[in-house]
Amino acid sequence: METAIVSKSIQERFPDAIVETKPEWICLKKEIFTPVLQFLKTGHLAFINLHCITAVDRQGSVEVVYHLYSFEHKWMLTIKVILLDSDLTIDSLTSLWSAANWLEREVFDLFGVKFTGHPDLRRILNPDTWSEHPLRKDFKRDGFIPRPVR
Amino acid sequence: MAVNERIPGSEYLEKFPGGEVILAKSQDVFNWAKGASLWPLTFGLACCAIEMMTTGASHFDIDRFGSGVFRASPRQCDVMIIAGTICVKMQDSIKRLYDQMPEPKYVIAMGNCAISGGIFYHDSYSVVKGAEAVGIPVDVYVAGCPPRPENLLNGIIKLQEKIRSTKARVT
């Protein structure tokens, strides 16, 4: 299996869902991304396992990264969705995978991405009293010492 | 009285004629007993705790120094070996355990993390920069990442030396 094959079958079903396809990943549009993931899970590709959710701060935008695994095809797919800093909200996948619950809480904790429709969106690792999100590049806090630039 | 003048608080000793020598020596005896039965708190935070367990096992045998009695309650402990990385969410528990220990109490900061944050000094949002940053006074620093068991035993010997050289407190 290859990413291009997955990309093609997404394109047949949702003609304008894909922003970009690379051998390593597929970048999807934020607005239409939930139906596409529903299709990936329940369709013939059978990505029934949500392996991981994480994010990358690109300073100006945040990429939310989803790793899906298909036991049938023994293959892992990486999905990216780009969110602008001005609107860090994305649909929650808890209705599709219950595993998404804690994974999305972790991404919210570390990056501040708001997952709309999440049943219990609060911090999972850091103290509840914090208001910052530690893996953002502009993170600052008392006692946090950045590595000096050489 | 020429001898007594060299001893701090000799005016206090004068109230007990003939007893001053015994009083001074009993303090030394107490210090020796204190140093030879340092009971540590069963308490590990990270990989240094594995090294501390090794020190407690038969090959290195911390019992030779009277420190093998790891107690599960802070009420029965003399020394707190801070073995490992102190995280932000752990620091309140550590401070509370230290406060619950009865006097006299001593602290060994084992490993670079407990000394200064170690490799987590820069760019870490979750690690406190050493035991002193939590507000726990440290008696002996044992450097290493993690320190060898011999190094921890050396730290215990240093603490014993410190206790034995403690002067009698005269009020």
C-alpha cells in the first residue's frame, strides 16, 4: 500500500478534501476532515486503529497530526491538518474513536488546540492551575530557562 | 576554671560542678549514635532510585553504615535521600514529606537532577531546578548521572562526618 493509493480513494469520494499529498503524509482541509476520517475508518481501507494524535507548532500555525493504522493492510497512515493560530479549533474525533478522548486532551494540554465536541476537554498531564501550553514555541513561565542560543 | 574557659557556654557548665566533662562527651556519644543509625526514607523519584536500591542490596550493603533501615514513613526517618528528578507536580509532596520528618533531619541530594535540575535545566517546563528550589536545605550533594553506589556511600560517610563534628548546642 502507498499513500498515493489512499489519496486517490479519498479524492474519488471527496474531490476537494486534500490540500497536499506527500509520500509520508496527506494534508487535509479542516472543514471536511471528519467525514474523510469516518470514510477511512469504515470504508474499504479499514484504518480502524487511531494510533496517535500529536501536533507541531510552526509559529503562525499548528499542524495537528493523526496516525491511523490498518490491521487489514498492515499499514500506517499519517494525516495532517493545518490550523492557523487565530483559530485553533478542530472537530473532535471522540465520536469515531473513544481512544481520541485522552489523546486530544494531551494535545490540548501541550498545544492549546480546542477540540469542539470533546466531552471532557481539560488538562491531562500538567497542573490544572496552568494557563500556558508548554510545547508552544512562545512558551514562557517562571522557572523555565530556555537553552541559550550559541 | 581555666579548662572551662575554653569550652563554649562554660558558665552553663558551672552549675553542675564536676559534670562538665561528661556533658561534653555525651554530646559526642549522641552524635556518634546519630551518625551511625541514619535511617533513610523509602523514596525514589527517577533512575537514581534504582542506584539507591542497588546500594541497599547485598553487593554494596548500605547496612555497613547503619543506613540500611529504609522506613516507609517520614515519622521514623533521619535522612531523606532525594534520588531523582523533581517534577513540578511532585514538589509539594516532597516538601510535605520533608516537613513531616522529625528533627534532627538531614537531606542528601543524590544526582544532578536533585542538585540543579541536571540535564533538564534548560528547555524543561516540568522539572524543578533542584531540591534547594523546592525549599529543602541540602546537607550533602552527591554528583553523578546517576551516581555510582560507591558515590552514594561516600555521601553517607560525609554526612556522618558532618554530624560527628557538630558542636554541642548550649542554650
